[in-house]
Amino acid sequence: MSQRFEYFRQLAAAYYSFLQQVGDRWSSQSQLQAALDDYREEAIATLQSLHRPDPPPQTPPEFVGLNTVGLLSDRLSILTIKEWCLRNQNQDEEKAQRLYKTQTLDIIATLAQAPRAKSALNSKLTRHQADIHVPTWEAAIYELLAANITIWKAQEALYCHDLESRGDRFKHYVRWFPQVNVRRDALIQACETLYWLDTSSPLP
């Protein structure tokens, strides 16, 4: 087991722990967002306490595809949210464990070997602009997790309620989603950029 694999395994465990911390606010979108904001500094400090191995010097392969640190970190956060929901909302321990063993560990192993991206990730043609301030890798990966929790919760309101109650929710979601998704894309790019900097260097 490589040091990078162990680091990303610990990162997934930290993600799950963060969800446990804010999970009691899950029933309310506004309360959940407030909990994520309140927990930010403590969560980032926890992430900074993990030993992150220096990224290995490498020449990017000819083809990188979607197996980049930024995009895989996004996927890791979504899988961890899904695992938490299976266990804590659906009370389905078997599915939660199967998800971790068959998908999450696969993403962790891929992250441990991910090459540097050769171009911008997930850029969209849009008039929306994302204003993010993430001076460190740890800040970026926490904010990406928080953004995906917020998106997951908003989509839950659409998919898990009866049709009659979804009209106003859908209108609000259509207005809100482009902004938060552009922010998510910017955070994916920040994760990619910051990971490959020296571990002691903030984003300039």
C-alpha cells in the first residue's frame, strides 16, 4: 500500500467524519449550510493534520482523460456522501459497505496514481462567475465536499418528494444550480492546481 493510497484513504475517512458532524442538520438546507460554514475551520485543521506525501515528479502521459486529482477528488466526495446517506438515512449497511469496497476504494487507488492534468478541467461556457477563496489544498477539498453536500441535499428535495410539492422547489433549483455548479467546477480546478504545488506552498 503506497503512502498516497493511505493518504487518500484517510481523506475519505475524514470526509465521512465531517458528515457525521453536520448530519444532525440534514433535514434543513439552511441549517446544513450553516453547519458546514461553522465547521469549516475545524475541518480544514483536521485535513492539514493528515500527512500528505509530496506529489511525485512526473511527465504527464500522452492521454490523461478524467483520471485527474481534481475530478477524482470530486468523485470521492460524492461517493462518501452517498455512503453516509445509505448508512444513516436508508439504514442499509450492506449497500454502504459494498459501495465503499467496490467504488470508493477504486477511486482511492486511482487517485494514488493520478497524473497531473494537462489543461483546465470542467470549464463551461457561462455568464456565471465563481468567487472562491481557497489558499490551500485542504481548504479546496473541504469546500468541494461542502459544495457537493449542498448540491446533494438540493437534489434530494427534487427526487424524494411527491410531484405536487416539487414545482416551486424545481423553479428555485433551476435558478440556483448554475451558480453552485460553476463554483463546484472552480473548486475542482483549484484542487487540481493546489495538489501539485509544493505541500507548504499556498496558491499564489
